[in-house]
Amino acid sequence: MNSKKNVARAERLQQRIDAGYMSAHFPEVLNIVISMTYNQRGIGKALPRIVNFFPGSYALFRITCLSKDCVDGGFDFTHIITAMIGNRRKVAKGELGCEGNGPSPDHATIDYEVAIQYA
Ligand SMILES: [Zn+2]
């Protein structure tokens, strides 16, 4: 475990605490499901991942990168999700690239589908 990763982890934890709970920010949301296919260059295998957010979850919609060499990477759904909630949109699909400094510029991408249930 290198110290750069520890610092990144501590920062992510602090971001979570700062973000607060989903119920406080979006009381009209029952749950959010992000279904994605994680594609890592060099692995040649697509990994399915599903992440759920509930009212008691932290309102931080950032998915970590699975690449072990990736530094401070991840996929930020904050803008996508806040825009969806603003429009009361239920489903959105798209593709995101990892924001981190990994082994190569586009070492990982995800194809995602976000589904939101409203109260
Ligand atoms: Zn990455």
C-alpha cells in the first residue's frame, strides 16, 4: 500500500462526510441504481458492477476505478444524477472514462445505466 493511495483514500472519506446523506439532499428519491460494465484496458474482460444508493447512503456518487495502478481515479456520477433528479428523469445511459492517473490515459471506461425511483 503506497502512501499516495492512503492520502487519496482519506480524502475520499472526508468527501463522503462532507457530502452528507442522500435523504437530506434528495428527499424525493427512494433509490438509485447504477448498473455498469467496467472495461479495463489490457484485461480484455468486461466486469459487470451494480451500485445501489438509498436514503441513508452518502450523497457522493463516485465509483472507484478497479485498476490497481490507478491513482485517485474514478467515475463521477454527481452531475449526471443531480441533473436527472432535477428533471425527475428515471433512466439515463452513457459512457464515462476514468478521471484518475492510471497506467495509461484511457485505462478504464464504463458503460452505465442509471435508474432512479422517486417517492
Ligand atoms: Zn482508473
